[in-house]
Amino acid sequence: MCMTDVRARFAADELAIVLSHYDLGFIHDIREFPRGSHLAAKLIISTDKSKYILKRRPKGKDDPRKVAFAHALQLYLAEKNFPLPHLVGTRRDNNSMLKIGDAIYEVFEFIDGGPYDMGLLPTYQAGKTLGLYHQLVKDYDSEYEPPPGTYHAAKSVHDSIPRMGEVLRTRPSAEGRERELNATVAQLREIYAMAAGAANEAGLPKWAPQIIHSDWHPGNMIFDKGHVVAVIDYDAAREAPRVVDIANGCLQFSLVTGDRDVATWEDRTDMERARRFLRGYDEMAVLTHAELKVIPLLMQEALIAQAISPILKRGTFAGLDGFDFLKMLLRKLAWLQANAGVFELDSQEG
């Protein structure tokens, strides 16, 4: 195992000091919670009062002002009864963020539930919950500056695409295929630029910005009987036109994947799930025809952007060979380009 894959943990003395700052009740059980980033130490703490998650933020995610922005947003949403795990304040001053030395800690209530099962009801509910989120934060004015930038028309994304090729040249899968690798990377860069340009030509830069979640995907939701009982992880929240969120959510909830052999993955987007997601959203916050037009363009951008960080770090994506993964992305991008018109919603659709 690579050392970077070792999950962060709490030291016993560290844990005792942190828990002394909270009034969680009589502790019955403490166990590891191996979910999410392996860089963030997490524990489930069961007490006579309730069940909680204790988290130590990893380096790079511990800027106090960014944490304060995310916490203020969550506290605002909690006041509006939006489904999310409530932050637990410290014993002394009810602060949602505990800072000890260079480390920042958080405690959340634990929400029981299950993962996304790819069914049509949870897909619809995921879209509907995003619509509710956007409605609630539409006029939210934070005292903290929202982080800048999204995956759309981002210079950082455009410039990082060729760097994936540099990383992948050293992998066995690219041996003797350098010309093919170069062509793949060049195509991805061209598709990204064309999709971003087309979205901008459709008027996206002029659309009103608001707070978005920016990481709306199945792993950030807890479900129960097809309904969303909690939305988690607000670290990526920022300000942008809402359609940037909608398109990424539509992509994440309509992806068609497969086994470890990405060459066998289908090209298509699951349009039944995509439409159900968009229908759910539309019932809470009406989608415009202009937004529906740019959604497949933004989905192309998001599909490319999400591959960059893991491939640059490891040459892989979720353990899959990076070169093979990019070849598969080209097929899915071609499908999105050829089927952009199918994202229009039929007003008669249920």
C-alpha cells in the first residue's frame, strides 16, 4: 500500500483533549469511520445522548476562514430545516470549529441511512433536494468571502489536461502508445475548450451567481427509502450560476459505469435517470430552456475536470488505469456531444 493511502487516525491523548471540549454525554463506544478522504481522521462516537462524528480536518482543508464560510452556510441551512447533519458546538462557547494548535476539529450529529442505489426515486429526490438547496440559499449573504472558481472555463483545468499526458507517459499502459496518448490528451483539451466556449456563447457568464454546493454527487448524500435524509460536505460551496451545480449533479446521478475493465463501459448517459434528476429539480426551481441547453456542455467540462486531480496524483482514477480511463471519457464525451438535444424536458413527463 502506498503511504499516501494510509488513513489518518487520532492519537489517544489527542482524542482525550478534543473530547474534553464537548458535552456529548456518557460515551459508550468509539470506532473508526473510514469514509471519505483518507487524510481526514474520523470517528463515530456513541453516547447516552446520541451518536456523533468527530473529524479532524486534513491539511489543505483547514483554512479557518474557509471553514467558517462552510460552517456559517450549514448553520443557515439548519435554521431553514434543510436535511443535513447539524454541527455540534463546543462546551465553553458553542463554537462549531475547535482549533487546537495547527489542527481544526468538528463534531456533527450522525445520520442513519444508506447509499444511493441508482433507483429512479432517489435520483428524483436528489434533483429535488438540489432545487430546494438553491431556493434556500438564493439570497444568502455570507459575512465570509466565498471561494472562487468552478470547473467551468477554468484556466487551471485547461492547463492541467496536458499535464495528465506527462504523468501517464510513465505508466505501462502507455508503452508504445505515445502517439495515441498525445492524441487523446489533445482531444480532451479541445473538447473542454469547445464546450466552455459554447456555454459562454449561450450567455452563461451573464447569468446571476448564487451560492452553490459544487460537489453534488451520490457520495455526499444519505438516503432512506429513496428519500434524501442528509446532504453532507459543504467545503466546496462557492458562488456561481446555479446551472453549474445542476449540470454536475445531473452528470453524477446519470453516469453509466461498470467493472474494472473500463473498455467495457457503455458510452451513454442514463437518460432516464438524467431526466428524473432534472424533473425533480424543476419541480422545486423551474429550469429555463437556456439552462437545459448548456447542461450537456457543462457535463462535458465536469467529466473532464473530475479526472485531473487523481490522475495527476497517481496516474489512476479510483484505482483504474489513467490512460484507459481517458480513452473511456472520450467515448462518453462523444455521446454527450451527439445527444445534447435529449436533455430538454417534456412538460407532459411525470
